[in-house]
Amino acid sequence: MGVFDIQSGQPVDPIESDVHVQREFVATVGVVGSEDWAHIAVQSVFVENGSGFEFRVGQYRFFGPDATRLINELAHYGQISGDFKPVGGA
């Protein structure tokens, strides 16, 4: 079984200097079909001069309708599992 880390935090690529992390945490995820685990950054970000708001999971970024659908699927999972705990808002 292996474990690897993908570091989060400050952008290292100058192209990413216009990215502003609004909220983040590091998730531990299992790799399907193996006993490997990874630690990946999960972030809500705002990109100036770009796509605006994005939701990032590791190296993948979601924005627009795809981000909305992903968030709705996560909310659905939270509701059916009983783990849904809204953050802020009504």
C-alpha cells in the first residue's frame, strides 16, 4: 500500500498568480482497485482574468455547469448518507 501527497497552498506556477483560494482542505482518498491512498487539495477558488469561481480537486478544476453538477452530487450524497451539514446560508 502506498501513500502520496499533493501539496496545496500557494501557487508555484506564475500563470496561477491570479488564483485566490477562498477555502480549502486536504482530503484523503482511496484509489479504486488498489490499497493505495492519496492526500489531495480540495479548493474553492476565484480566478481573476479567467473562469471566475472554480472548484478544484487535486489537479482537476471544475467551473460553470460542471462545478454546479459536482456540488449538487456531493450535496445529494450528504443527504442520503445523513452526513449533510450545510455551511452558512439558509
